[in-house]
Amino acid sequence: MNRAHPDHPHQPRPVRGGHGAPHGRHDKHSTDDQADLLDLDAEVLAEHLASLTAWLPLEPAPRRIVDLGCGTGTGTFALLDRFPDAHVTAVDASAGHLRHLRERARARGAQERVRTVQADLDEPVWPDLGAPDLVWASASMHHMGHPDRALRTVHDTLAPGGLFAVVELAGFPRFLPEDAPEDRPGLEERCHAATERFHAEHVPHRGADWGPMLTAAGFEVEGERTLAVRIEGSRSEAVGRYALGSLQRVRGAAAATLCPEDLAALDRLLDTDSPHSVLRRDDLAVRTERTVWAARRT
């Protein structure tokens, strides 16, 4: 199973059951870089994530939650904030990401409310995750090598009447205006077109309609919502750093197929010492979509 962050290029099989390492090396440095980008994603998209968790049809509030493919805890902490009496079991295959999550939990004084489990969710038998009232999977199900089996496992893991929330992406976020950069207009779209070929091969379920698959696994789908995201760079200085880290990962997946002129233009955007650096642009905006399905074990 491939694993990468919900809004970042998907990489070939570095990590199972969680958010993946950058393309290429999978050492501590690359894991730390990925953790930084996951934290930026949580910071920039916090308002939109809160609106997704608030929409979930949950009455009474869940007390036992499982976050599948938790990464560094973007969903874990959003759920802890939304449900102050809940405890979360955070599941991922990356020991580094789970360590980072535990450090964040201690810093927030929430360590007693979080349990971490390192697991490969592509294995046919999962570790004991209890009988949760809510299972949350944000941009993790599409990495499963056997998604039908994983959906059935989630169904059987949930407590009767429990809810499964699946969050899916419309694609990688965009940051630049369509006519940017000035010397290579449309560069970002061409980069994404190059990564789509990679994703189609390695992550075929990204962008899938999970509704029919949830029904086939025994769930009753109670709702579906698509949230359009647009965050102007002027609202948060983190948008520039988020764009830089994201485009660095786009380069890793697209470099082999980009023309030399596009690759050079992309490298100018990624050169933090260059006057053309993405960090120096005042026209950035985060543009993406996320869809959430709420499915009940009846």
C-alpha cells in the first residue's frame, strides 16, 4: 500500500498504514521533512477540517475514536478538540510520525487521551483497536492495496451503530495563478498533469467515489459533503511554506517527465535564495476540494 499525505504527491510504498515519506530516501531527514509538511497542512487547513468534523452525524458524541493513517495527528487533534471527552487510537505505519504525534500530544497536555498503534493496514489481520464509536480515515483509504477488505475490517471493528468517516481528495492543491510564473505560464498545471500519470499507476483509488464501496461493505451511507477550499496567502504566512514543501514533492514525482524549461522554472520557484522563490510571491492561494462520506454500521 502506498502512503502519502492527503494533499501531497503519492510515493511508491515507503510506508504502510499512514502518511508516506517523500519520494526517494526514507531516512530520518525525509521523515522529519514530511512531518513538517503534515503540520503545515494542519495549520493552514484547520478551519476547514473543523467544519468537516462538525458536520459528522454523531449523537451522542463518540468516546472511543480510531484515526486510521493518522500521520502526525492532523485528524487526531481535530477530533480531540471537537469531542473533549473522547480518547483517540492513532494508527500509522511510520514510527517517526507516531513519535511526533506523541510529542505533540504531550505539548498539548493530551497524552492521556491518545494511544498510538504502529500497524500495516494492508495486512489481513489488524491489531486490536477496540470497538470504537467513530473511525476516521482522511486520505488514507485510497492507499490500501485491498480497499474492499479494509472497508469490511473497519465495519467489523466499529461498535454497532458506530460511524465511519472517509475523507477523500479531489487532487493535489494548487497555489499559483493560472498565468504564473511569468516566464512559464501554466507551469503548475503541467506539473500536476505529469504527477497524474504516476498516481494513476500507484494510487488508482485516489479520488474514488467511496459511497458504493461503503454500501457493498455493509455500511449505510448517511451523508456526503464536498468542501471547496480557497485560502488566500495574505491570510497566513504559512501558506508560502506550505506551497514550498508541497511543490518540492510535486517535483519529486514530476521531474522525470517535465521538459527542461519547465523543470528549470520549477527549480527557480523552489530556490529560497532566488528572487523568484515561491516564498516571495504575494499571489498565492490554497485551492483544493475534500469530500467526506459518513457511513453507519447498522
